Amino acid sequence: MMKNRIKLSDFKLRFFVDTNVLVDYVEGFNEKKSIAFLNLFKRSKIKKKSKIEEVELVTSDYVLWEFYGHSKEELYIQELVNKHGYGYIAANKECRHANFRYANTGCMRQFGKKIKEYLEKMKKEGIIYPVPLIGKHIPGFSETMEAILQCSKFPYKDAIVLVSAYFSQANAIITRDEQHFGKSRIKQLKDAMESWPINPGQIEIKKPEELSSLQKIRLEYENWFITRNKNKVIGEVVKYYPRSNVIEVKCIKNCLLNHQKDNIYLVKFFNNKVAKFFLDLSKVKSSNFKHAKTKRAVKKGRHVTIKLPSRFPYKNRKWEKGMVFFAE
């Protein structure tokens, strides 16, 4: 039987961050909880890690270019107000022409330098990781974009965000403009195209306020992980004996654990926080891999007990109903 093994990528939930969320963060606008959401992913200065290692934020070069365009306009508005005596309403009207007539080359360079500082700060904090897509040959990217523009009402800017999220293998788009990417719009898009690689619901659309706390993100991660990987579960921890550090595993789907060949992952959620442990069964002493009922050492079995190594970090936790996976 072919073993459906779990990979490290199966543990990683990837959020694609839209331009408007980055803009809110830089401008200090938290009404839609963009700041609260992004702050959860800041690296700890001591541990150099975020609180949510299983979830990563990505964006595309296109989004960063759009961020540059928006930020240049905002900095120009500030320039008009502070140095040219404009009121904010008049400055916004002036900025709509996007000709920057009161900004010389030196001024534009200052804008560019300031925006780069914004982005470098976010990268340094670990908030965003840009996935370079545009300008690289990615099979299907250009074809998908062209098909959307030829046959649908989808605005080209939204289309680039959607296709970028898909080709960066994101599981969700985090945006304040969720109506632009709603299921009905994606369904219309699918109906308009003869061949469309994205199914409605394949990429979730999430608002920052839906994920603005650690608990919300961990619950989102738990639901995502179980849905994504439920067909890869090969067994369950039916009992854990903390004193002897032994687990009792019962396999399903006619699966069989081989002491000499298999690697497994033990996975369980405690208050929505994932606990996972990789175990190379070949490194378990033969006398510590036993048939659950006869207590005799075996080379393979569907219902076995396994003594875990002393480095097992989750002792004294209730591992009953923990999931078991074959590991790649």
C-alpha cells in the first residue's frame, strides 16, 4: 500500500497579505485590526521567533510595488500640507492627478528612501516575507492572468493579487477589501473561464479582525490543519503513560507501523496550540516497540506500544486521541 506521508509543508499555514493591510500598519490605522494582526507575527527580540511559528505571512513583489505607489502619494500629500500651504482636502485633490508637480527628483528620492525604510522594518521584524513572482518565469502565471483579463469583469489589480496568492501557495488572502475576492466573484470568474485552476474556497478570504488575537489565529490554524490533513491520519494515540513515557498507538485504514523502516509524527492540539513530535522508529530499542496486548517485542504491528525518548517535550500531557502520521 502506498503511504500518504505528511510533509513539513503540511504543517505550514500561509497567509498572503494584501496592500491595504500593510498600508494600515505603516499609517497606524487599526480600525480593521490590521496592526493587531501583524503585530502577532513580530519576532521576539530574545528568541528571534514569532509567537506563531506554524503560520507565515507572505506577499508578492506586485503588492510591494502597489504599496510604493500608495505611499508616495501619501508622502506627497504631507509635503503639500507642510510646505506648500495646502489643506488636506485640496492636497488629496491635487494628488489625484498623480503628476507630483511640486516634487522634484530629490524629493521623490526621499519618498522612495522613506518607503524602503518602512518595508525593511517590516522584514526585519519578521512580519512579511516577499515571494518574488513577477519577472520570473512561473508556468501558468501569465496564462492565468491573460485568461482572467480576456473573459471576466475582474479588475486587473485584484486579479494580480489573487493569482499572486495562488502561485505563492497561500492558503488565505488577508485583506480589508474582502468583497473584491468574495466566493461569488470567484465563482463568476470560474464560470467565465474555460479552465480555472482555483476552486471557490481553495483560497480563503480573511479580514484582519478575524485573526487579530493569538487565540483566533491558533483556532484558525487548528481547523485548517485538521481539514487539510485528515486523510493522512494513519492512527491514534489511545493511551499515554507519563511515568514510563510510553504511548499506545492503534492504526486505522489497514495501516501498519514498521519498527525498522517508518518515521512518524505525533500531533495533538492543546487549547488550540499544536504539539508535534517527530519520531524515527528505527532509533527506538527493539525491546521498546511492543504489541499492545501481548506486551511482546515485535517488528511491525497495527496496535503497539512505543517507549518515547527522554527528550520528548510533552510529558505529563493527556495525549489520548492524538493523531499519528507517517512522516516524509
